[in-house]
Amino acid sequence: MEHNATIHATHDHYDPIASKLGMWLFIFTEILLFGALFIVYSVYRYRHPVEFHLANQELNVTIGFINTVILLISSATVAMSITAMQKGDKKMTIIFLVITLLLAFVFLVNKYFEWGAKIHHGIYPGSEFLLSLSHGDILFFGLYFFMTGLHAVHIIVGMALLIWVLVRVKQDRINKDKYAFLENGGLYWHLVDLIWIFLFPLFYLIH
């Protein structure tokens, strides 16, 4: 009986500080990854300013702007889900998480159509059309597809994480007294938004 009680106590162990620390360390590694990619982008843009300027004009600023607004709103809704949980409002926590997930899905749909248009016109890594262009064009679109694609993967991972959090909220495994996992999900989602805040001007706005 004592052995079972020990196992149960271990299973219910809850350390929000360690959990948050682990998430912050993970976020730090992600920042290093994208920071390195931003440096690579800056170096190539410095070496090929004209080609990057012309290639930049092929991107759809409107879709990029809409996706930026979508992610900013999703950052607000995930933050509101945490506030709702702190107040013990399970229903509103679930609603805000669902809204966040819907916004993330809309972002991916927009990205799908944006990528689809580029691919339809033969602009994608390794295509004959792209390889016929200048080295600067190849570098720009190579970085565009890789970096926005990597960001899209992070969006999908973030959605999976928030769905897992949502399930735990419904099961009352995340509640007013134990919501570190929800906060970690929110931190990861803010990271995804922050990365896009840098990607949007780099690829769509800076001429």
C-alpha cells in the first residue's frame, strides 16, 4: 500500500518552475536557430541587393499582412485563455484555445494558397524556371521556402501542442491551480508569432 502511495505521489508531482524553465531553454534554442537563418538572409541580401529587391516584389504583401494580423490576434487569444484559466473560467479557456487553433488553421490555408500560386508559376526550389534565373533569385526563393516552411512546421507543432493542452483542460488535468502546461503552450505560440514578425518584413516589406 505504501509503495502504491509513493507511485501516486510521484505521478502527481507538479513543478511549474522547472516546467517553465525547460520551455524557456527550448525557446532559446529556437531563437538561436532562426537567428542564424536571419543572419544568413542578411548576408545574402547584402551581396545580392538588386536580385533580392526584384524577387521580393513577386510576393503577395496582402496575404503576408493578413497572416500577420491573424497571428497577432491568435497571440492575444492564447493569452486570454491563460487569463481565463487563472480566473477559474474553464469554458472561456476552451473557447479562446479553439479560436487560437482556428486562426492558426486559417494562417496555414493562406500559406497553402500563397505557396500554390508560386509553384503554379514554376517558382520553387529546383524548378527549371527558377534555375534559369540569377543566383540571387535562387537564394531569395530558396530562403523564402525554407524559412517560411520551417515556420509553418512550427505552426503545426504549436497547434498539436495546443490541442493537447485543450484536451487536458477538458479533462480538468489543467485547472486554476495547475496551468503551467497551458502557459508553456502560450509561450511556444508567442515564439511562433515572434518569428513571423521578423519573417514578414524581411521577405515582404524590405525593398
